[in-house]
Amino acid sequence: MKIFIVDDSAVFRERLIEMLSGIPGLKVIGQAQNAQEAIKDIKKLKPDMVILDVRMLGRNGIDIIKNIKKGKAAPLVIIFTNYPYSQYRKKCKEAGADFFFEKPTELQKVIEVLEKLIHRFNSQNRLQTKRWKKTKKNDKKRHF
């Protein structure tokens, strides 16, 4: 599962990347410190999931969610913030965020969710691969 991280704190991004690097099946493919950078790179790199903060300089995380959730292949979005206020939670959900966690107290929950999502993602990929191989095998029978 490919992940992209958006947070205006370089120290936080590096710590999170270091922590996530120990989770099998997960690969951090990029990071950004602001919305403009994030939107451009997310569209280019097409991660499966984005972990982002709500508040940043310039445009905020809600703007990013609205932008990257357009289209069919939108990534899952985890909000991971120091600002767990109900109004942010509501706006993030309305914009399309899939999860909302508080940085100081819910780090372990984020890891648990990621592990479950990786398992589900890998199971779906195995199922799709089996279907593809089966279809390819059937196509050979029909065409050769």
C-alpha cells in the first residue's frame, strides 16, 4: 500500500515516515509540507492513502481532501491532527476524509487502522490477480 504524507512540520513527517517504515506492506512514496505541493504530487504519484493535517500555512487539509477526492481512483484519507475539534471533524468528513485521529493520543489507533487496511488491500489485490489470471487463461482458450 502506497502512502503520501502531508504536514507542515518536517520533524513530524520524518518521525511518521520512520515509524511507518517498520510496517510490512506499506511504502511511503512521498511527502509535502503545503497544499499546493501535496495536490500536485498526489495526482502525479497516485498513492492508495494520504495522511494529512488539517491546519497548514496557506490552504488547509480540507482543501486538499476536496481536490484529491475527485475522480474514480481517489485515495483513502486519514486526518491526523493536533486540532481534533468537532467543527474540523465535521468539515473533513463532509469533504470526504475516511478517518480522523488526534496526534497526541491516537497514534496507536492510526497504526492499527493502517495494518487492517494493508491486510484488506493485499487481500483485494490477490483476489483481483486471481481473477485476472483466470480471465487471461479463459481468453487463451477462446482465442488460441
